[in-house]
Amino acid sequence: MAGKSNEEFDFDKMFTEHLCALRKTLKLNKTQMGNNAGMTRQVYSQLETEIRTPSLYTMFRVFENLDSDPGDFVNELFDTFKSEKRKVQMVADRNAAKEYYKNARQKKAQDEG
């Protein structure tokens, strides 16, 4: 089985940051959050520290027990994901443009020389 890509690791990090922010917004500690989701504090803590990746079922359980809409969380997470992908693409485009102009200057210098 193949390992995770950098993009998957980045997504896991975004997910855990959003989950932690949600817990803090609700003013719950990890034990309370875990209890609300039907899991131990240790298991919940592993979700926030990226040791464990939650299944969709686990994620829905967390939100069901918080009387929260998982769609809001997923939409916010997806917006962050799209924003990060745009940033990465902008950097890649800028680097490609720099490389193109560097090569063009070198070719022009060779043609003139």
C-alpha cells in the first residue's frame, strides 16, 4: 500500500486544526469532546494530533453528538483546502515564469554572443 502524499498530510493537518478550533469554540476539553463523540479522551486526542485519521463514520458521530452540522465543518474545511491549493498553484506558476524568463535571457545572450 502506498504511503500518503504531501497533499494528504497537509489535508490531515488542516482537518485537525479545524477540529481543534471547533472544540475550543465550543469551550470543551478533549475529554468532553471525546465523551460527546462516544470515544475516550485518548482516542479523541489522537484525532487532534494526526496520530489517527477519522473515518467518515467517526466524523459524523462527533457532529451528531455535538448537535452540529457536519456540512458546515466540511464546507469550511473545503474552502481552506481550495485556498491552499490556489496558493500552491500561484507559487508554482511564479516559479515557472521565473524559469521561463531566465531561460529566455540565457538564450538571448547566447544568440547575441
